[in-house]
Amino acid sequence: MQTLRVELGERAYPIHIGEGLLADAGLILPHLDQPRVAIVTNTTVAPLYLPQLREALRAQGVESISIVLADGEQYKDGVTLNSIYDALVEGRCDRKTTLIALGGGVVGDLAGFAAATYMRGIPFIQVPTTLLAQVDSSIGGKTGINHPLGKNMIGAFYQPRLVLADTAALKSLPPRELSAGLAEVIKHGLVRDEAFVAWLEQNVEKLLDCNAQALAYAVRRCCEIKAAVVAEDEREAGVRALLNFGHTFGHAIESGLGYGKWLHGEAVAAGMAMAADLSRRLGYVVQADVDRIIALLKRAKLPTAQPGIAPGRMLELMAADKKAEAGKLHFILLDQIGAASIRAEVSSGALQQVLIGAP
């Protein structure tokens, strides 16, 4: 097991990374206010890992209730959130009941927002079971639900007490889910670490084959990057926004297609290709950099173009992006592979060319 820390003063917390951690409830015990938890998961993850986690907790004297949600981005909404509240109230969960998110990014975001708001805040632990959640969404305290007009528009910053990333769980992921997680892995390298991008170019097939050593390194490196960024800028006032590279386009794709049609990582991959293209058109990077990024995304079996949403509709959806200020879109663009910056003034002509897929 490897352990990192997200340094947030009194709210600092550990990230444990390793194989077989789901069976070690002793790692969870120190972070509980009382020996009672509510586990939020979904219909896909529950049969795989819920009995194992509940039994490990029971062996440590911890009582648990289970809240099993429907699986899919389309269920990341107010109706599902209310079903979590209903279960917590019916289960007589109090302010010392810890809520555990067992699953991917949707489960983590829903459970985290429920924890942030139930009784004005209860303890919260992340147990991510997908690659995307282990490297990105479980770390940093972003929680929330989607709105029909925009992704993640309703939510809160609410930090977990612990992130427990069992890399053995990644072996049960369908190939499409694994590739979607690789989009966020690649993103971390593109905005912060060119050497990591070079490592990914050498090892992407190992990651797709679930090579344990390669996965462990990729998860750890992404967690190191994310933890450092969150410690520097918890509420996304500056540098943390760089981790949204590709997301302005990607969130518009998700909304435009209908939540759940493309996985989040797939939309982000296409969004990163579009953001890289925009970076080239504005003179920040060269065509060889864009070609290198697209080649890596393709090797990770990810889309590199948006799925035919009309440019006007894309602009309309992008206008709802959380990074927009005073009516102006803000883009995360590459200065080079391994370094990014926030740009507020973007040529409308260049943006239009990206949206129509002009050569």
C-alpha cells in the first residue's frame, strides 16, 4: 500500500492506494465518529464489492446500511439525490453516521453532495472502484448533480476524510470504462507533467491490459498531481481550473447528447482533442503536439472528435459552463505538452473552426 496526503490543514486526509484494500476495514475505522455507516453504491458495483466491504466492516464491529442506486450518468440528478436522503432519514442516520461512497464518479459525486447537505454535513469517505474515480473525481471534494442545462451545476466543495483506492477493483472494469478513465489519466499529464505523458506513450497498452504495476504507477502519479493542486487551490480560484482541460467542450458534448450516451471520459477525450486544436489555431502549440495527443487518445481507444452536435448548439451549451465569467467563456489551453493556462480572450473565428472540424 502507498499513502499520499491532501494537505488542507485541519481537513487534511490520506489517500491509500493498493491491491486488496477493500478487505481492510481497519484503514476506515480511525476515520469514523461512531461504528455505524451508510454505504452508497449502484446496481453494477453492489454485487461485486458491497458484501465484501460490509463484511470487513462487520468484522471490525461496524454496523452498515446499504443504499443502492441505478447505474448511469443519467441518474446523477435531484431525484436520485432525494432517494439517498430518504434512505438516510428512514435509517435514522445521525450527524455522526459516516457516508461511504463505493463506486465510480457518479456515485462519489452524489454521495458526497448528500453528505455535504444531510443534517448540514456528515462525515464522508470515498472508496472509488473505477479508474476515473481513483485518479480524479474521488480526490478534492467536488460533489454535485447535473442540471438539464449543464453538467455539475448544483453542488458543493466537501472534502472526504479518506480516499481508499483498491486497484484490484480495476480488473473488473469493462474495457470501455477503463478507456474512459484513461482520458483523465492523460489529462493530468497534458496539463502538469510532460514526462508522465511520455511514460503513458510507452505504457498505454499495459494500462489497457490492466497490468497491475502500470496501473499502480498511473494511479499514484495522478493522485500526486491532483493532491498537490487541491492543496494549492481547493476551491478552483486559480490553478485547480487547469484540471478542467477538455471539460468545457466535454461537458457540452455530454449535455448535448443526453447524459449517459457517452461516458464522461469519452466526452473529455474529444474535448481535449478540440482544446488542443484550439491551442494550435491560436499559436500556443504546433501541429506535431496536436498529432501526438490525438495519437495517444486513439491508442487509449478514445474518441477524438465531437459526435456531430451543431456548432451553434455546442456554443449554447458551453455558455452554461461554470468557468464562464461576465458572459465570457474561459478555456483551458495548452502552452505546451505538460503545461496549460486559462485563457479568457479566444478568437471566435478559431473557436468556430474547431467546432465545425475545419482542417
